[in-house]
Amino acid sequence: MDSLPTEVLVLVFEYLRVGEILACIKVCRRWNEILSGHETLLSGKACILRCTSKTAKSKALWNMIGTRQPSAVVLRNADPVCLQVLLKHHPYLTNLSVSLSYKDFVKKAPRTISLFKELVELEIHVKGGNQIEDVRVGGWVHLLRNIRKLTLSEFGGIADEHLPPSLSHLTLSVGRLPDSLSSTLHYLTFLEIRSLDDSKFSSLSPHLHNLRTCVFTSCNCTNLDFPTSLLSELKIQGSVSGRIQLQNTLKLEKVHFSLKGSMPECQLPNTVTQLSLRGTASCDPHWLLGLSVACTHISKLDLKGFSLKSTIASSIGMRFPKVTHLNIIGCVGGNTDHMYLMAV
């Protein structure tokens, strides 16, 4: 390795993770000088810093980064001490993703995170967080005046009504939603709810007017009736046994369904231009025929892995004459080669 040119070593170091680079610094004086002095290498590593709690506490890491401000930091197995170290070196961080245990979260983690006053995007993943039934998030998130995107994962439940008005993107993976979440939904433009059920949707439905994008994952619902709204994109993954009502969403353009079981009854507005039907759900041929009449502006159709009746599959290209992008990989039913040629 001593005979390798510096340029070659730099190319090798670019593939290393932060923790591996810290180990390489200790190998010899030459490697230390290369890793500590090569501007391009260090700026690339400092752009998005991914490390564990142990690495974040290392003085060598911060000596290596120096005054370069990382645009994002991803901390795995974090604890309050490593968050305090991060706060000391980079108090003006704008993008932070933290994974930590339930015990570490309930100690001082929220208080320390709230001191990053310039945060724009924040993700918190709590291991064993289902034990946290009524954590009050708004009390400390409200201190983040510039926060735009917030993700809370694996919480048992949250009990808040005072999330900051600057928030526009909210992602929740919680066992129970707060009854007063409606006050937050009035100014959100993006909402993602994981593990959606009928009770959660019924509390959300009347307050979805201003949302532009709505994502429901691990869905297990009977009916989903959407009110008149500004919704332009909808993604649903999971199971819906009854009906999906979307006729009143007059600006809806993108619809993505990845459903299990049978395709539920669904009425789409004529504004839809992109439709994705993935998964194992089987489709009623009459529904697809009606869709080709009701939605005449569809230009992008994705049926990957979707189950279709053979009588419909063979003529789908003619049914949607404006389709310019058609994905039928793994599509069941009909002659797929014939489908592709007719659609093009």
C-alpha cells in the first residue's frame, strides 16, 4: 500500500464509511495526512454524515470534519450524550435523523434536539417506542421555528395539538393519533400515516382540505371517503375491503394503489393522469372498462404484477388511447406483448 499513489488511495477512501475512515487515520502518518488534508474527500464525507453514537463521540471525527458544516446527519443507536456532542460542534444543523432506544428518548433527547434551532427536517425512530403511549411532542418541536418536515416512527401514541405552524410535511407511525391533530392538518401539504385503520381515518377525513399529497401505508380499512380538497397525489398500500371515494378530489392527478385481496369499489375524477395499480389485488373488468370512460386523460398506466381478466388485458391499449407510458411487467392475464404494442 505504501507504493500506491495518493490519487489511487483517495479513490479507495471515497468508498469507506465514516467509522472506517476514522480507523484508517490511525494506520500510519501518510494515511492520516491524506484523510485529514484532502479537501474533496472530506467535503464529500461531511455532506451527509452517517455514524453510530460511538463514532459521533470520537474527537478524531470532528477533527477530520473541522469547520465543514454537514448538510445532514444520520445517527444510529444515538443517546443524549452523542446528541450533546453534535450540538456542540454543529448547532446550526438543518437535517437530522436519529435512531435511539426508548430509555434514551425519555431522558434528555427531546430537550437536546430542541436546541438545534435551525432544523428544517427531523426524523426520530424510537426502538421500543410502542411503550410511549402519550408523548407530548409539540412541547419541544414547537421550539424548532424553521421545521418543515417531521417524521415520528414507532411511537405508541402522541397527545399534542400545538405542532409548529411552519410544519408542512408530517409522517407518523404511531399506535394512536391525537384527537386534536386537526389543528395541525389545516396547514400541512404532505401527510403520511403508517398503520392506518378506520378509526384513524374517520378522525382525519374532515380535515384533509389543504393536503397536496397523502400517503397511507400498512392500511387496513373498510371505506375511504375523501372530501373535496386540493389533493393532487394519493398513495394507498395495504387492504381496503369496501370503497374508496375520490370523485370530489377535483385536482387529483396521481393515484398509486398497492392493495391486497380484491380491488375495492373506486370512483376516480377525470383529472387523473397517472394511475398505478400494483400488488396482488384482482380487478373487476367492468370497473376497468368504466375507468377508461371516466378517466380519459390517463397518460401513464402502471399495472406491474396486477391481476387482470384476460378479456380486458388484451385490449387495454385501445381502452386508454392517450397512454404513453405503460408498465405491464408481471401482469397476469391476456397477451402482454399484444398489450404493449397496442398501447404504444
